Amino acid sequence: MANYPLPKFHYQVQWGGSRLGFTEVTGLTVENELIEYREGNSPEYSKIKMPGMQKYGNITLKRGTFKSDNEFFNWWNTKSLGKIERRDVTVSLLNENHEPVMVWKVKNAWPVKLQSADLKSDANEVAIETLELAHEGLVVEAV
């Protein structure tokens, strides 16, 4: 039997709101910041490089706009003077039996940008709204 890479089109997002499908999830990234250092008496005329603190990119969730559904806006409106509702978000890549095979666990996510659908009179498309999340950690698990 051939061993193929996993397709990326079958996934689910648990974000603390109602069970709702998302058309796109992007930004599941983590990187190490670079620290450069050179001692004054080093015989090399270059710096050494070391891994520093981890840095996480913002995550973007896109979904269709539904009548009487304001869950993105309700979460956005929980902010008040430096406080906002934080949620753990889980993104799971699913197999053909709808079971997780890869899981991204996002810690303490909160909305930093909310974008309503672009409106265009001659378009034949679904209205898509976008929520951008900042967070404090990302763990990747292969199930």
C-alpha cells in the first residue's frame, strides 16, 4: 500500500463557540528568535548564533457569514480596559473516518482583528468573515 501525505481539506476547529465549519485556517506557525553573541576575546571575527525565545504568528480563521450569527462579534466585544476573554483553540486534521491525525493546540487565544465580508454587487460568492487571533502558545501533536 502506498504511503501518501495527508490532504489538508478535512479538518475541524474547536474555538469555544458553537460547532461551526471554517473555510480556512492559516498561521499555525512557531519560530525561534535568534540571539547573536560574540565574546570580546573570541579568535573568530563573527558571532555565534543561539536559539532564543519562541515567537508565535497570529492565526486567521475564515468562515461563511450566517444570518443571526454574531459569535465572532460577541467574542470581540468581551474586551474592556486591557482584559478580554481568552480561549484555548484546537485545530484537528481529520482522516477519512473523521478521526484526528494531527492536532494543533493553541493556548490563550484572543481576537485582535475582525473583518466582515467584502460586499460586491456583481459577485457570485459566499460572504466570508475573518477573525485573527493572537495567542501565547502552540503545541503540535501527531496522533
